[in-house]
Amino acid sequence: MKDIGKARFIIFLLGLFLTVSVFFIALLPVNSHELLKAQPKTTLPEGVHIPININTAHKETLCLLDGIWNTTADNIITYREEHGGFKTIEEIKNVRRIGENTFEKIKNYICVD
């Protein structure tokens, strides 16, 4: 009879542990970049204005654009340095890693003057 009581107690503890674990896992933050991507960018850092000038913006500012990550921002900066800047916003599609889909996401948020 004592063994049945021990077994019930162990099952109770395992259930409690599982419940608490699930609760705390639900509270863990998701990947921060995915969280930022899911939320609309309603507030911008001080000094950053829309549209973002792709001829003068710093890497950190370029990374605020949807679909632009560190490597792509570096590619934008390298391209503008090698080509004397962008003449039109469409020219950004010449940058490696920026295709039509990314351009469609950012075209209303960038400028060249």
C-alpha cells in the first residue's frame, strides 16, 4: 500500500513539474528579430526619419527596413561607395541580396535625395 502512495506522489510531482515547465516556456521571449518583424515599426530611433535616404543612412538605420539585415546593409553601403551613390530607388535592386520582393517591402520607405 505504501508503494502505491509513493507512486501517486511521484506522478503528482512529475505532473506539477511538467505544468510549471510549460508555463515558464510560454513566458520565454521568442527570437527578438522575429518579434520586431511581427510588430509594426511605429516608433523610430531619434534622428531617423521616413523615407530613409539610402545614399546617406548608416548601417543601423538601414537595418530598420523590413528584410534588410546586417550583411545586406553592408552590401548597400559597399554598392553606393563603389558606384557614387544611388540615382534612383530602383537601383537598390542591383545590390546583392535585394530582389523584387524586398524592394516591394521597402520602396515606400526609402529615397535617394
